[in-house]
Amino acid sequence: MTVTRPSDLEGALAALAEGGALARAGGTDLTACLAEGVLPRGPVVDLTGVAPMGGTDWRGDGSVRVGALTTVAELAGDARLAESYPALARTAGALATPQVRGTATLGGNLLQRNRCWYLRNPAFDCHQSGGSSCPARTGDHLYGVVVDQGPCVAPHPSSLAAALLAYDASIEVAGAGSTRSVPVAELYEGTDPTRDHVLGPAEVAVSVTLPAPAPGERGAYLRATGRSRAEWPLVEVAVRLVCEDGGLVASAAVAVGGVARTPLRLPEVESALAGSVPGGALSPAVAAALEGLADLCSPLPGTRYKVGLLSSTVRAGLLRALGSEEG
Ligand SMILES: Cc1cc2nc3c(=O)[nH]c(=O)nc-3n(C[C@H](O)[C@H](O)[C@H](O)COP(=O)(O)OP(=O)(O)OC[C@H]3O[C@@H](n4cnc5c(N)ncnc54)[C@H](O)[C@@H]3O)c2cc1C
Ligand code: SF4
């Protein structure tokens, strides 16, 4: 396997334009995908020396551009990011293990392949590996979606994506001779079962931009897992609350992962949160919106447990964001 180490974006894009080349950032997922046959072996383009993909730049309007090579540990440990985007920093600090967080990058986290065990077993063919069926749909899909959007039933795997969705972030993507901005809300494939995200094989995620935070930001992240460490969540929620001067919630963004092919915002819960009191109980309107989450679900036989789990995880995440956690 050949590995090239370009020092600039043009070199990286040229190397990726060669057929079958694969981008590598931290390598924590790419290495596994190559070993498990999820991706065909080809030349590897190591992005870690590409200068414009690092660093954090705060702009005059208060927004921030975070380089795609920023590690998950750096995201979790940056004090200004944590103050401005608390749900993002808490998500970064909660995922995987310290070793993975120290190596894994923001771009790699967003673009990692899904964790479906059929995809990761070379004995099976499926939509994602050139086949024409989904063995998980009829087989063991315990960790699958509870909001069924299409033929593939593997939830998107990126915890950071849910948090970035709550902050209306977008990804700067470079390809041969062009750049484009992709909102996180449009980064994942809900209905195309052949791929997990919308980037082409010769495109590079260069950075992520988050709009300026509002005064009075509060945030929380919570995950429900089968075991407490080193595991992807069954359901996760990132909550962003913006409070007015008097302290009441003026606006809210609530995004969930682990439930669908794409991270999802929960607009009914968001609008019900307006006027909520930090430190207080959830209002009847919020309780009704949480109950209504069941209507959003279209569970598979093996993911019915996620209907209740979605509501209880979001509820606990909201209480945490409001500082009203129950004992
Ligand atoms: C035990 C364990 C638990 C985990 N738990 C979680 C969890 O709870 N939540 C979660 O989100 N993740 C979890 N992970 C996954 C981990 O976060 C990812 O493996 C990691 O974020 C991938 O980042 P990377 O930089 O190593 O990517 P790489 O492995 O280098 O790349 C991943 C993919 O993205 C592509 N890629 C990488 N960077 C770019 C770029 N800039 N432009 C274009 N393509 C690119 C690569 O080609 C590859 O296909 C866990 C991993 C482990 C081992
Ligand atoms: S199509 Fe999706 S859910 Fe089905 S086996 Fe493949 S990766 Fe898994």
C-alpha cells in the first residue's frame, strides 16, 4: 500500500484524483475499514501535513472556522470553544476513549463509515458494498435506526455531527478546481443506501464553520449506551439553549443521533422549550412534545426499544441543559 503525504491542499486533491485513492486523517476508522474490507485497498493520501486543514480561527463577526484536522481531544479541551458551543465540547469529551480522541479528527469523525456489523463482515454483501439488499433489515439490527428513512438501516455514526447540527454548522469541502459549503444538515444520506455521506471520493473536508454564539448560551450532551465506555451510543442528544436577559429560554436547538441515517433536529421539542425556566421542571408543552416523539419513530422489529429510549434520553438531556437534573 503506497502512502503519499502532501503538504498542501492542491497536492492532496491531485493525489486523491488518482483512481481508488483514500484520504486518511487520524486513521482510527480508515485502518479498520481497510482491515475489514469495507473499503478496497488503494493508495492512501495522508492529510495530516496539509496546513490549511488545521487550527481554529475566530472571525470578527464571532463565528469560528475549525480545521478538519483538529483532534476530538482539542475540540473537547479548547476553553473558548467550550464556552461558546458547550454542547459540542461536551460531545467531543464524551465520545470513544482518550486514546481515540487524541488521534481522531473532526473531519474523520464526520466522514467515518457506519458501524453496521454486516457491512464490516466481508462474508456479507449489501447496498453499501455493491450488493442489492440489506441483510440487517431482515436480520440482526439491534443497533439500527428507529426512524426508517430508506433501504439502509444503519444510523450515521458521528456524535459530533449531531452537536454540529444543533449549532447550524457547515463544512467547507474542496474538490478538483472547486470548493463548496455543505450544511451539516445536508451532509448525510437518508435515502441513498449506497453511501453514508454526500462527499465524493476525490473531495476533502477542509474545515467546519460555526455561526457566532448568542449571549446566554447553555448546552448539554447526553448518550444512552449499552456499556459505559468505548461504545457508540444507542441514542444521543445535543441540546443548545439560548436564554434571554431575564434567564428564560428564548430559543432552543435539539439534535439527536443514533436514531436515523442522518442526525435529526426535533423542531416540536425546540419550540415547546421557549419560555422554559433554567433550574425548573419541564413544562407540560415540553412533556407533550417528548410524548409526541413516538410518532416520529418507525421502528424495526429489533429497535422498538429505541422509541422509549429516544424520549427518555432527550428528556434527561433537556433537564441537564436547564440545570434541573433530577436526583
Ligand atoms: C472504541 C471506539 C469508540 C468510538 N465511539 C465513538 C462515538 O461514540 N462517537 C463517534 O462519533 N465516534 C466514535 N468512534 C469513532 C471515532 O470517533 C472515529 O474513528 C474517528 O473520529 C475517525 O476520525 P479519524 O481522523 O481517525 O478518521 P480516519 O480514520 O482517518 O478517516 C475516516 C474516514 O473519513 C475519511 N476522511 C477523514 N478525514 C477526511 C477529510 N478531511 N476529508 C475527506 N475525507 C476524510 C477517510 O477517508 C475515511 O473514510 C469510536 C471509535 C472507537 C475505536
Ligand atoms: S445496507 Fe446499511 S444497514 Fe444494510 S447491511 Fe448494509 S450497511 Fe448494514
